[in-house]
Amino acid sequence: MKKLILALTVLFSLGAIAQQTAKDALIDIERHAYHKKFSKKWAKTKKADWEKSVESAGSIEELNKLFNEYSDLFAQSTSFSMGNSTATNEVEFVKYMMEVEGVLGEDFVQDWSSEDRKIWQGDMEKFIVLEEEKKKKEDQMARFQKMTAMVKDFTKKFPTIWEDSKKNVFKNSTDVTIKGGSEIEITKDEYGVSSFNVFFDTEGDNEMAKKLMEEFIMVIEENVGEGYKAGNDMDPEYTGSMKKNYQFEGEKFSETAKKPTVAIGTLKDKAGVKVVITEPVFGH
């Protein structure tokens, strides 16, 4: 848990609420785009109210609607289309405004100098970089919170499941739940030995799977007890065709066979950690 706590400490947010940069970008496009026939009529009938609507917009959806209205009217007079925005967040909207700026020829931006346009582009690019970094940190925090919940519940539930394995009380089905755990089932091998299986899906994030496995291993090693050693077993289901297996090392096979085992590893075909706790071979 200490590794997780130290990993991330700050949460940044990036929502669908329209922020000032998106509004400014839209106003910049509207104020610099020029066509004699369109612009005079626009300034006389729409400009003031439309700009007020932009400034008071409370969502990206509203800004999409306002831009699309402007774009459609501009196209009707000029036969030049700026397209329609379907952005779902501020970064997408700003990127679209950059695309619009990029296709506006000099004939349509007579009072927007090349130097000023480069400065504007630079400002928009800086904004996008900063916001994407915030989004990245937000995603990291979400993964951190998910991992924290998984590890916390695994820490709580593993000792009980481990004790049950020693007593050979696994049944054909189980009502045990573990936060983030799925595909929970009891399986039996050809000799009737039962195993408790649980998979922790990390939603395509292999790095998270590795870190989660490290945390689970710490929990396992704190609970299996003296005499257990970690080894590696070949298994094509796991990454590198290898899983880590904790088994009691008795002087005789009969001693080892009277103890449960636990195997853990990251899966090859999908990102996540699988844990398998197996009852003793002897004792049925």
C-alpha cells in the first residue's frame, strides 16, 4: 500500500464544462473571419447577442451549437464551409478551432496577421499540452483509486480464503466477493482437489497489472506462514508462460501435500491479475 500512496497525490480534472479558453478560441475565429457580404449583415443582426451567448455558455454542447450556427450562416454567404463541431470536451473543441483557423485563407482573415496567427496557434498548442497532461494525471488517479480499493479488499479477504483452503471447505460455487475481482469460481482437478479462482481486470493497462500483482504478492507473503517458498511454474495462460507459485517446503512430499498453495500472475491475453488458491492434495 505504501507504494500506492506515494505514487500519486494530486487529482486534476478535465470535464465537459466549457472553460474560457474554448470560448476565447471561438470568439477569435468569429472576430477574425471576414467576408464583406456576410460580415456586415452579421455585425448588424447577430454578432452582439451571439457573442454574449458564447460568454454565458455552460457546456461544450452549447459552444458546438453556437459555432455550428455561425459556420452554417457563414457558408450560406461565402460558399466556404468551416464544418460543424461535435466536440465532447474543451480540448477537442480547441483542436477543432485550430483546424478551422488552419483552413481559413488570407482572403477570409484580412485583419489577422501571419505573426498574430502564429502566436494564437502557439497559445492553443500550449493549452492542449497542459490539459492533456491534466487528463493523463486524472486517469492515473482513477487507476490509483481503483488499485487502492482492490488491494484494501484483497488484504481483508485473503486471510479468510487462505484459512478456508487449509480446511478443505471450498465448495463447487462461492458467494465470496472481492473488490475488483471477477470470474470468481471454484474449480476441481482430476483428483477432486478444489481451487478458488479470481481475476482482477485492469482494463487494458498492463503496467497497472504489474503493480497490482506486486501489491498482492506482499499480502500473500504476509499471510501464507512460515515454510512457504516462492517458485515459478510454467503456464501458457500467463505472461511469459510463467506464474509465481507459493508452496510449503516440507521434508517429505506428504508434508507438502497437506498444505494449500497459491499461484499468482498477470495474464497473457488480457491485462489483469489472476490468483488461484488451491486446497491441500491430502486431506480429502
